[in-house]
Amino acid sequence: MSCYSLKLFYALLLLLLHAAGSILGFNSLPNSTEIKCIQTERQALLNFTHGLKDDSGMLSTWRDDGNNRDCCKWKGIQCNNQTGHVEMLHLRGQDTQYLIGAINISSLIALENIEHLDLSYNDFQRSHIPELMGSFTNLRYLNLSASSFRGTIPSDIGKLTHLLSLDLGGNSYLHGQIPYQLGNLTHLQYLDLSYNYLDGELPYQLGNLSQLRYLDLGGNSFSGAVPFQAGNLPLLHTLGLGGNFDVKSKDAEWLTNLSSLTKLELSSLHNLSSSHHWLQMISKLIPNLRELRLFDCSLSDTNIQSLFYSPSNFSTALTILDLSSNKLTSSTFQLLSNFSLNLQELYLGDNNIVLSSPLCPNFPALVILDLSYNNMSSSVFQGGFNFSSKLQNLDLHNCSLTDESFLMSSSFIMSSSSSLVSLDLSSNLLKSSTIFYWLFNSTTNLHKLSLYHNMLEGPIPDGFGKVMNSLEVLYLYGNKLQGEIPSFFGNMCALRSLDLSNNKLNGEFSSFFRNSSWCNRDIFKELDLSYNRLTGMLPKSIGFLSELEYLILAGNSLEGDVTESHLSNFSKLRYLYLSESSLSLKFVPSWVPPFQLESLGIRSCKLGPTFPS
């Protein structure tokens, strides 16, 4: 071989090695360059943002300038590290971070290789899910839940035959029938269409989804019979149904074919109570269930007895039972204690339970108990409920509890659980401030205490803040509390939400900050002192609470000037209410607030000449 031929051969070999290194992702070769995102895909992403409002900065890195042109480095984007194609777009919103505005998902069609698309928990203001969704042929994961979409579910989604997970739940404006084409998604393992306004009959083609593990259709208005093909889902472990299904005896057999089922939720099936066969089929499932929710189904004590009549059901592994919003009485409460050895969560709220005599039920493993919206009399707890020290959440909201009945129950509440972290006694008939002193003597480690909408009178005792220093959330609004607001709240280092509104508290507002360390300034989120009798000026020390999102002081007798120095430390403020006071809002024209308000109440305030419009 000639010298020239050898040189040519080695040159070609080096080129081939370099090309192979690029394809295989070996970037250690000399002169290798980092793969950037595809130009057409970058433009598609930028087009997608048109019309969207992003106050929380979810898209802060999405810029087309010289330093940010690589969309693979943008927040929420993941690209293939070899080809540079966008494979994931994950823009899930949160409580304080979400996108607002109309969107056009069709602008993303250029992302031909995308496999994961999550736009959930945003506010897309009744945008439509486009018919062209079938163009995203490589999608494995699609989540458009809780984002205010409207219209119907496009049948084109049935073309996404690689989908493993589809979540369209919680879009309160989605309506119409489930398109039968969803039966083509034979690889689907997760399907959530719950809490929309879907109606009509369920398509029998859903029985084709033999790989399905999770199916939630609750919170809709479906009608007709459940197709027997629903029993063709051998791997299903979670099932949620709700609506106006025609619950006929002959339609229940499919339930017993779901041999893998561990969670069953049936909601708003008001004719379930009259279907003995359905109840019989559910009863056969109970020994294998870990979670059973039958809320708002018009169930009676007799229905519950038919569900749990079998001795095998008393040894059930059931850990969560929700029978709220039915027609149950205290007989059911006693019945449930017979099989409750493993029960950890029990929800019996909004029934007809009138506990007027001592009971001795046995719930040794219970962590959460909800008896809200029932009727508790003064003798109900005298029998001594046998709870373990595991009880953490107790909800006695709206139970007609009086001072007498509460004091009788208090020994039960605390002797039964030293680990109680949440106690809700709101919307009852409590009057005496004795409850505060009872809390002093308790051994609780409460994180949340709700006493709102009672008739509590008198001052908040000074010792409250020292004893209850583990509290994170305290709701005392809607009572008749009097006296000054104690300054010790600023020394409760775990406190992040305080609502004392709609009471008769008085004194100078600045005393609230006096002699307080405000050691919780980095976590404090909500302060509502509205509609009391507070006086004085707004102190600049309010800026200590730099993490505040809600500042509500309306309906007091506050006066003086509010300038930019009062608010300059707030970067996360979302709600500001100063209405019905004598405050004067004065800002220099050039001042730009460091926060983005979602709601502002300044009715009856004095607006200075420089207050921005």
C-alpha cells in the first residue's frame, strides 16, 4: 500500500472513530462538543409559553439569549444525552408555584421524541385538550390533572398506544363520555379520570386494559350498568367508582373476579344500600382489602352488618375504613370495634351517630379517628375508649360538644393517646376558657389545634405559649375572646399559621411584636388578626416575618402611614388585606414591591398621592 493510501486510510479511520464516539456519547474524545437541544424543539417550547403568566418563576430559565439557548438545561426539561431530543417536560405546579393562562398543547407537537409530559396542578383557565394529542406517539406518561381543562376527552388519546400512565383527574370542566378508543391503550397500568363531570355509560372496551393496576373513575356522573368486562382486569389493585350507576344484582359478579384488589372506593352510589347482591360481593372482597371507602352511599346499620357478617371478615387486614356521609348510628360504631384490631384510620363523619351512653369499643391500632358532624353527649366517653398511644389525629368538628361533655371526654382524649398531634374541636358549643388550662395540664405534643367557631370567652392565658410550644397551626377565629393579644406567639418557634380573627381582642397592634424573638420568622406563613379591636400603628418590625404569604389585618382601628419600608422584606406575600381601617398607604412612585399579590384589600384606606395604580 502506498504512503498516500496509508495516510488516507488513517484519516478515514480517525473520522469514523470520532463519529462513533459522538453517537455513543463518548465525549472524552478530543474536540468533542456537548450536544445542545434541537432548534425546532427549543422554538416549540418558547411558543408554548406564549400567553402564560409565570409569577412564581417556574419558567425563569426558559430564555432564548446567548447564555440560555440550550433548552436541555431549562427547568423541567430532560433531553436524551445522545441525540439532544427533549424526552421529558415536567412542569407540575405546587401550592405557591403554578402557571396561569390559556395554553395550546399542540405547539409541542414538534417534540417528536417526548415520552413524559406532566402539566398537572396549574391553572390553564379552561383550555381544551387538543384532538391532536394522538401526535405524541412516543408518550409513556401523560398527566394533565387538576389544571382547569374543559371540553371533552379527545378520542385521539387512544392512539397513544405506548402509554403506561394517564391522569386527567380533577379537571372540573371536563365533561362528556369516556371515548371507547381508550380501550386501545393495552399497555396502560394507571388510569385516573376522577372528579370531572364525565357522564354516560362506561365503554366496555375498558376491559381490554389487562395491564391496569390503578383505575379511579370516582366523582363523576356516570350512568347505566358497570360492564361485566370490568372484571377482565386481573392485576387491578385499586378501584374507584362513583356516580349514578344502575346497581342491579346481576351486575356485581365482575367484582369478585378482581383477585388482586386491595383498595376499593365507591362514592355517591345512593342506590347501593338497596342492592343486597352488590353488598354481598363487596363482603367477599373484604378479607383481602386493606382500604375500603364507601362514602355518601346512603348506607344504614343493616347494610354494614351485611358487609361484615362473615366471621372471616373479623380477621381482616383492613387498615383504612371510610363510611362517612351515610345514615349510620351508634350501633355501627359498636359493630366496627369487633374487627378493629388492625384498623388504623376510621372515618365516620357526617352520619347519624348519637353517642349518648358509655361505650367500650376497642381500637388498639387507630391513628386517625373522624367523628365530625355527629352528636356527642356528656356521657359518651365515660365508658373509656380503649385507644392505644398511636392515636394522632382526632376530629370532633361540629359534634355539639359542650363544656360539660368536653371535660368528661378530656381524660379519655389524653389518657388514651400521648402522641396526639392534631385535635379539631371547632364548630361546637364550647364557652369556657377552661379548655386552655386543660391543655396546660395535658402531655400532648400538638402540632395543630382548631377551636374556631365556638363561643370561647375571656383572655388567652399567658402560659399558653409556654406549654403549647410545639404548635404549628392555631385556629381560634370566630369566638368571643377578649383582652390583648399575648406577645408570646412570637416565641412559639414552631408556629407558622395563626388565625385570631373575628374575636374581641384589643390593645395596640405593636404589642404583638413586643418582647418576642419571632424565632419562627423563617417558617411563618399566615397571620390573620382581622375584625378585632386592635389600635395603633403598623410597626416596621412586622418585617421580621419575611416569609409571610397571608397578612390580613382588616376591620381593626389601625392608623398611621404604611410605607414601602413596612413591606420591603416581604418577598412571598400573596394576600394583603388592610380594609376598613384608618391606615394611609404612601409609597414613592418608583417603588416596586418585591412580591406579587394575588389579592389586595384596601377598602376605606387612605391612599396617598404617590400610591401606585
